[in-house]
Amino acid sequence: MFVETVRGPRSDWEAVRDRSGILAQPPDGLLSCVVLPDGDDHMIGIMVWDTPGQRGDWAAATMMPLFESGRMADVTSNPAPVEPIDLFVRRS
């Protein structure tokens, strides 16, 4: 299991969400995605992936082409990783 946690501007998250389709058509391996407000129009996102490789595959297949084509040019932040304090996920 791989947990990805980031903090960044809410508008950047909305652009990533809408253009990548991460929630409309969740990629293989994405077990959970929770995005919470974090003041000053920022968000904290917690994505739980089955494996780090599945997250990497999704980023290479979906996000890289969006950045390379210029469709993400308005996304100016580099989301900062956030270390979770506690996290529990039960898998059946």
C-alpha cells in the first residue's frame, strides 16, 4: 500500500481532478481519495494506492501527457508532501 499526501492550492487540485478524471474514472490501484480544506483556499489530499507502481503508472500515463501538452500550464504550484500523523486502512 502507498499513501500519498499533499497540500496545495484548491484551484490546482480542481484542475488536476477535472482534467485527469481521477475521481470521475478512478484509475486502477486507487483505493481511496480524500481531499479536505486547509484554510487560505488550500487543500490537503490523501490518496491511498494499492502499490507505488500503480500511482507511478497513472502519473506517467495521465498526468505527464497533460503537462507535456501544456494543458496544465495554469497549475503553478508544486504540491508539498505532508507526512500523515496517523492512518489506518482496512483491506478485505
